[in-house]
Amino acid sequence: MNVSEFLDQHFHHFNARETVQAARVYRDFVRPDGGGGKMMVTLAGAMSTGEIGRSLAEMIRQNKVHAITCTAANLEEDVFNLVAHDEYRIVEDWRALSVQDEVKLRDEGFNRVTDTCIPETVMRHLEARLLKLWQKAADEGESHSPAWYMMEVLRDETLKEHYQIPVENSWLMAAMQAGIPVFVPGFEDSTLGNIFAARVYEKKVARHDVYWSGTRQMEALIQWYQDTAADSPIGFFQIGGGIAGDFPICVVPLLIQDLKLDIPLWAYFCQISDAVTSYGGYSGAVPNEKITWYKLEPEAPKFMIQSDASIVAPLMFAYVLGW
């Protein structure tokens, strides 16, 4: 049996049932002959280092994803993986690492993300390419989104000789080719954001505002949501929590409460997270709480899957794709 058949056969209770039902409703929601909806996917955590592009890129190519909001780490790490995958180091017994083991990895030029160590060399490789783009934008008075700069790097034909995985596994490349928007709030909270700040500080880049601010990106999201909602219901598929989820979902209360516009709310919601409900915590808040904030339609399908997104998201994408 294929993946979809396996899930239908064996996932009948608890988080397993929730996973299949959320995937089934997602599949029907975006079908042209079904709901005809569009889907915003949000990426927190280290999903790109976890190679979510292996399934997410195909979701984009098959018109199952229509916009992405991600942390800047997920933006850059998709490209890191594309050009340095074979130089990564896997630490199978990562839970047993001592402080001395960590120091050794650091001194050998690796940055660890759980069991995966990213080489510092790839960051400097991309910095050299981005620095030219930053300087050109500063000199010409231009300003662009974080995703635009990374897509410009991907458009450079000379990067192809550095690919170490099939380019089909890059979700950012798929997004660029499909022409879907990629929003990246909190860009400064990333390796390349730190590097950019350092280059401005030392006057190698003349201006900070070559990057769109978060509010400028929200302006673009406002326009995308209005244009898309005019023709289709819009759903929200959230991996993890934090700014990647909170930033885009807030566009609806902004439109309704701050701009006083008559606009549909998000019409589907699913979150995969290991967070639990707590006093004041957002990442683990149950979907119904979002109703009070004018984020979700009361009748919208709502799913909260409390599990490991690196396991669950590829299974759900496989189900939506009919794999």
C-alpha cells in the first residue's frame, strides 16, 4: 500500500486520527472541484534543515500551497541544504554529547541543530553572494523582502555548480518558480540577519533599509490576502508556533478591526506542535481561542496535532498529494 492507504488503514485514533482527518480536509479544501481554497503554510523550528523541501516543494508544484510564511532560519537553511548538504555532519548519539564534544564541533566550524551540524563555510559562501546584492541595493536606493534576496541568489546561474541535492528538493526554488509569496517576519533573528547587521555596522553596507521591515511585509500580506480572498477561501496550515504563525494569521483581524473591511476569516486551520496549552502561551493555544481574535471562522475546520512536525508534516503532505 502507498502512504495514503497506510494512513487510512492504521491512523484511526488520537493524534493519528487527527492527522488523517486534517490531511483529508486539506486535500478537499484546495481541490478545484472541491473547496477551491488557497493555503498559507507557515514554517517555524528547523524544518528546512529537517529537509521538509522533499515534500513541501512538490506540494507547491502541485498547487497545494499558495503562500508561505517562515522564519528567516528556514529561509536561509533551505539554501544552505541545497549547496552544502554533503558537508553536513550527522551526530547519531547527539543526546550523549558532552560539553567537550560541543566545543570540538564548534572549533571544527559546525553549528549543531539537534542531530544535524551545519558547516560555517556555507554561511560565508552565501554571505559573499548576498553582500554584493546588499551593496547594490544600498547604492541604488532599493529595498526588498528577505525572500527576494535569497531568490536572487537562486537565480544566479553560477550557483548551480554548487548544488549537492536535487534542486527539486528546495521548497524555496519551487516557491520562486511558482511565483507564490514568501513572507519572512523577524529576519534579524537569523544567521544571515546577524551577518547583515554586522556589515552595516562596519559600513560595508550603507543602509539598514535595503530590507523590508516587518510592517512593510505585512502591507504586502494585506494585499495578497485581499486579492486572494476575493476569489477563494483561504486556509492556514501552521508548523510549530512563534512569529512564523502569529505574524500571518493576524492579517485578518488587522483587515477587519483596524482597516474596517468586510473580509472573510481564515477558513481552515491546522497546527502541528508539541506545545501545550498554558497560561498566556500562544504556540499551544487551542484553535478556538483564535475565534475571539477575529482570526478564524467559527465553522472553519480546526485541527491541533500535538506531535513531531518532522514526522507528521511529510505524512500529511503525502496524503494531500495522493502518494
